[in-house]
Amino acid sequence: MKTIIKSSNKVSLYVFNDAETVDIQSDKIIIGNPEKYIIGDYNSSNASLVEGVEELSGWIGHKFLYDDEYDGEWKSNPDYVEPPSPPEIES
């Protein structure tokens, strides 16, 4: 597996299998070859790619941190807030 992390705080933003192409450029991140989609709000100045990470059951974007510089382990993000449940719709 591989993950794109936010450089400033190591929050895991996206995860991909090892075969997926991830190209972090100066103004965007391109996923796939051929291109499947573009991540426009992250780039080489604010994100980085970490390869060879262990798959994490229950992974949700922003819920976990991954710091490859120290111990290379997943950690819970203490700042993560669970999104609210959608309201009940009355019939």
C-alpha cells in the first residue's frame, strides 16, 4: 500500500494499492496512468507519498497519521472529528 500524507502534520489523506501510479507535481497530484483523476488541493509543496505502508483496516481519510520518519506506524489522529450522521427523513 501507499498513502499520500499532508506534509505539515502527517495526516493520511489517501491510500492506494502498490500498483497505482501516483505523480505528485508542483501544482497537483495525478492518480493513474492513464490519468484517472487529479487532486488539485495538494501538491509537492504540501503533501508527500509514502510507499510500503501496511494496510489499515477501517482506514478513513484524515482519521489516521502516518509518520515514516520515526517508527513508520499508523496512529490515530487526535484532531479527527467523526462527521455527523445524516438526519432521519420522515415519510
